[in-house]
Amino acid sequence: MKITYFGHSAFRIDTGHSSILVDPFLSDNPHFNGDVAAATEGVTHIALTHGHFDHVGDTVDIAKRTGAKVVATFELAQWISKKGVEAIEPMNTGGTARFEDFSITLTQAFHSSGHVEEDGRVTYLGQPNGLVFHFDNGPTVYHMGDTDIFGDMALIEELHHPKIAMVPVGDRLTMGAAVAAIACRRYFDFETIIPIHWGTLPILDKDPQTFLEAMEGEASKVVTPKIGEAFEV
């Protein structure tokens, strides 16, 4: 299985059978300098944590071009459908959807979700979520989405035993580095931790260094992949 990080919260996961995009904020992502069409060629699924612009990103254009199924909480999936995307997979918190060689479970996330329309109105797009991916031939992956720490992270560990985690550390819009480190160390037994949601907006921490320091004796678990370069897990 290969994972490619595109910066912010955006990832591509290739299983050999399926190719999944997570929160494909690419065109306006200052960390991503590649070609969107090339980076998303052959994708089969797009999984969204919530409806903010920096997570929905290029979803509509990519889905229309590739025919990828868009997996999202119910309200967000319906909103995406109204944009002309035919293949949607609506879900809600706690539910699991099964696909060819993997499944997605939506977990809680403590955040918000909405889209600012051109007239300034905010469209509510359902509850924000984390995403747990169970693969037939690969480790379980937990993308926390945008969230604060919460005690029921312990239940996510108990139910899913994720080994790879994408963890927001940039502060201001999510938990900050020190709190994210507490979440990882107290509630989980991760093997690989990828810090996300940093450096792409002026109000976010510029890098994950504080998170690395806060991880103390477990800093060896933290991986900061090069943007756009796939790595094997």
C-alpha cells in the first residue's frame, strides 16, 4: 500500500486495487506544486472529513473527471450531488461503508462544517468526522480530520486499533501540537504518525516541530513525508 501526502490534510492512498483521495485541497494549497490532473489520475474514491473549503477542495472537479465515488456525511454528500457529481456514498457518524478492498468508518471529530456561498450565506454541511480505513491487505489508517482531543478517542483505539494516523497539529482551527501529542500518547498505539494541518494558512503553526518535541520518547513514530512523493506502508 502506498500513501502520498499533498500537504494540509490531503492524501492519496493506493492499495493496488483502489485509489482513494482524502480531503483533496490541491489547487489552492500552497504546499502542493504539482499538477492536479496527474496527482489524481485513476482515483476510485474521494473521502471527505467535512465541508470546509480547505478539505472539500477540488472534489467536484475530480469526481466529474474521474467518476470517483465521493464518500461523506449525509448533508455534505447531498451538497456535492447538487454540484453535478453522480456517484455519492452518503454516511453518518458511526457508520461503515464497504468497498472493493477496504471499508470506511466515520468517527466523531470536534469541529464544524459548512460552506460560505457567493452571497455570504453559510450552508450547513452536517457533522465533521474522522475517517477510519480498514484495508484487506494493509494496516488500518485513521485520518482524524479537523478536531480537538476528546476522551472517546480511547474507544476508537479499542474498536479499530489504527496503526497509521494523520493528526492535526497546527492549532487555532484544530488542537495544537502539545494537545495532539497527548492524544496520540494517551489514547493510541500508533506505529506511524503523520502531522497535518500546519503551515498552509497564516494562522496555523508554520511547521510540526513543536509536535515532534511534545512526542518526547515516541518522536520516532512521527513521519513528515515529502509533498507529492509516495511512500510504502
